[in-house]
Amino acid sequence: ILFLQLGFTLGNVVGMYLAQNYDVSDHIHIPNLAKKLEEIKKDLDAKKKPPSC
């Protein structure tokens, strides 16, 4: 159940993150969308992994 809850939480965070980004940018251009998706993936990967200095 904890895992399921974690999934929902992550989904909500991603949803909020996307909503924020797309509210800021009125026009969504397809190339920018692809770039944004890459940035989001990198962000999520960075958050998943513990910071290793």
C-alpha cells in the first residue's frame, strides 16, 4: 500500500509541476515540449537518486 501511495504522490507532484510550467508558458511549441519532457525526466531522475558528491 505504501508503494501505491508513493506512486500517487509522485503522480500528483509531476502533475503540479507540469501545470505550473504550462501556466507560465502560454504557447506550447512542439520542439520546446520535447525539450521540457527531457528536463522533467532529468529532474525526476535527480530526485530519485540520493545526491552523491
